[in-house]
Amino acid sequence: MSEPILELVGLSKTYPGGLKALDNVDLTIRKGEIFALLGPNGAGKTTLIGAVCGIVRPSDGTMRAFGHDMATDWRAARARIGLVPQELSTDMFEPVSRAVAYSRGLFGLAPDPARIEEILRSLSLWDKRDTRIMALSGGMKRRVLIAKALAHEPDLLFLDEPTAGVDVELRKDMWRQIGAMRERGVTVILTTHYIEEAEEMADRVGIINGGKLLMVDDKAAMMKRLGRTEAHISLAQPLTELPASIAHFPVELEEAGTSLCYRGGDGTGKGKGEVADLTKALIAAEVDYTGIEVRESTLEDIFVSLLGEGEGAA
């Protein structure tokens, strides 16, 4: 297993007035992974990023990055962390190349025009290098934010809602850029409420709501553990009770006995096999059906289910 480069233990943040934005969060990030933090607006995603990046002062808990305690040796750790914020926060009158070079200088690094050119070319910004930021499209402005974050060559990059408000094509282009960052050895943490972003990009997924980290797991393991198969079988004739030969399947009668609903499996495809066995058992029991609809659960289903449980617990 890869070494941890970020460790959060008991991280909490309570604002004046009592709002608890982070509630005892434990999280370990491994070197070289892409980690997606999923949650609705106001869940605590941006507060967590702000705490690690020194923008928000935690109320409690410890943070270690690259072996440094961020309470006592913050500067050394922060030098290796990049942040692409949600909001555009840069001098709109600056030309692109100068703004990116300036960000490099903020971290005390020597000028490196070749590195700046490499970053701008990788983000399709080289042709816009002399253009003032204010004259760029929204998507290009977001690329400038990424370029600025990469200018000091961070080992850990935070992307806070990197594709919010951009069109689908640009979103896919951003995904390619994130993949390229990982290939260069950058560890990426992105916050998003686009489920397909996590499904496309992430190695691991964390789900946060109300400041609580509800679940963290490898994406595949999460799908295996919480994924489900659902099948709706339309019956030719209504049933008043289940035949004994199919009663052991996870099924129930619905719609006044005209539909049989199967809910089972584990996200590995096991459910599809059980549905096939179920249809054979129905035929053997001489139960005729006119149609069958099978659906595998998605990460979005898991997300919605966990948020519902979290709200119920609160």
C-alpha cells in the first residue's frame, strides 16, 4: 500500500454561532491516488480543504502532511500543496503567463519560463499566454486557476469543484488533465457533487454530509459492498402469495400481485445470476411473466442512500 501523505485525525471546525462545519473527521490520503470527496452543498467539503490549505483554522484535531505537523511546521507542508479554489480569485488584468509565473514566485521558487510554458501548453493556454485573464471564457479562467496551482510543482493538489459550471466537453477535458497530473506523480483530492466525476476519475471515494465523513472506501469495494441489483418482473396473472419454490429469493409481490420485485446482489454481478435463477424457478413453478427489467445500482444510488441515512442519524 502507498505511503500516506496526508493524515487528518479528529478534525473539527465550529464557527461562531454554533455551526459545525467539520465533525471529528479522520482521513488518510495515499501517495499517487485520486480521491474524490462527495457531498451536497454545505456538506463541509470546502471547509476541509480550507483547513488543510491554511485558509480555515480548525477548532480541534491534528493534521500531518508529508510527515510535517501542520500546526507547528505549516510552511514546509504547505509548500508541497496546490489549491484550485471554486471561486476565481486572481488579478483579472494580469496576462495569463505573468499570473502563473507570479504564483510560482510566491512559494520562493526561481523563475522557470520553460516549466511555465510546459504547464500552459498542457492546459491549452499557451496561445492565450499574453491575454488578460478578464478576456478569457469561464472555462479558460478555470484552467488558469489550475495552471497557477501547478506553478510551484505541488505533490498534493486540491481541486475544489473543478468542473462546476463548465460544459460537458470541457469537463471531460479536465478529467484528462487530472489523469495526466497523476501520471506525473501528483496526488489529487477533488471535491465534487457530480457523481460521474467520481466514477470516472477516483480511486477512492469519501462521502461527507453535515460535516461528518459518512464513508471512505475504494470505489470498487464500495460498489461491491453497497451495490445492488433490482429486477421488476411483470406477471401475466396476479399472485396472492409467492410459490414455495421461489420464497427463498429476496423477492416481494408489488402492485396488487401483478409485479414481482427482486432486490439483491452485491455489486459484483451476483444479482444478475440470481435473477436468471429466479426466472428459471418461475418457469418451473408455471408462473408466466410478460416482461423483466433489470437495473444495477450506481455510485449515485449509494450516495443518495448514505445521505439519507446520515440525515436520519442526525
